[in-house]
Amino acid sequence: MRLTKYAHACVTFTDGDRTLLIDPGTFTPNAAELIAAADAVLVTHEHFDHFDEAALKLELDRRPGLRVYGPAAVQETLGERDGQVSVVHAGDQLDVAGFAVAVHGERHALIHTDVPLVDNVGYLIEGRVFHPGDSYAVPGATVETLLLPTSGPWTKFGEAADFARAVKPSRMIQVHELMLSELGQNSARMFLGTDGLTGIPLDILPHGESATV
């Protein structure tokens, strides 16, 4: 299947004529277009940089066949809509638009004790590619490609390195990188990648570019 990276934490998976979209947020300029092209949408958590509420509501109204999956807060915001929006939990095994999806994790990473924790789930797609959302919670599964968050108020390179070491993927792709400059992204690759703390290749996939996974 093909993974295409869009702004921040947003990616699509494409296999034949099937498209699965994860985390279209307000930091993704073409979120509405991506939602319109997707067969289904997975949302890791309710924060706006992962969840464009307005764009999803418009497309759900327009297209009754669209399916959206996420934690309870996502359904509370969008409404159940006669089964269009479903709540997922750690341990769920789903068939979403023909893709095998396993759900892992429960909570967003800690930003500060003054900031409430929200529910956050990660998605393992086709038993190969893991999108953790905003969490360094290790999935209890083998992962070939890890989408590794590298920027944000909750991230820390030391914790990212320990997360990658625990997951043990064959390769990693930076996500959640929008708060890093080009120099910052290259620094993350150097610090966390092949010649850094993990010994695992950490790729930078520019906006709109794809990789086979």
C-alpha cells in the first residue's frame, strides 16, 4: 500500500481504489479535500491539529457513506449520525474501508499537570504501520514502519528515542513535525535516526510525497 504524508500528523493510506485518512486537522491546509477523497477517517484524539471538526461535519452531511472512527470525544463532537461515527478503544480489531486496523493506547502524552489529559488512540494499519497520535505508548505488536512524532509541547527527544527502541520498527517517518524548521527536522533525523540514539532510519517525507509501506 502507499502512504502519503500531509501537513503535521495527517497521512493517507491507499491500496487500489481504497483510501484511509488519519488525523486531518486544522494544520492541514487541504484537510477538506482529503476528507472528501477518503473512504473512511481515523482520528487519534480531539485536539484541533488532528481533528478538523468543521470539515468533517460538512463532509458527513454531504456523504452518508463516510465513516469516521475515534475516541468518545470525537463522537460527542460530531454526533453518532446513524452509525457514521464510531467510538474505538484499545484492543479493537477493525475492518475499515478494507484495511485491517488495530487500536492501541489510551491517553495523550503529558504536556503539563495543569493541562488535562485527553483520550488518545494509536492505529496499526495492516499489521505494518503504526500512527501513535500524540503518545509514546508502546503498542503490543510488531511494527514495520513507525510514524514518529518529533515536535509539539508534549514531545521530548529522549522519550522519542526510548519509544522507538521499544517499538523496534525497521524504519520510521517523521510526523507531528510542523513546529520544527528544516534544520530542526534534520536535527531530529540525526539525533533519533540511523547514526543517533535508535540506529533506525528516520525519514523526512515532504508534504504530498508518498512511500510504499
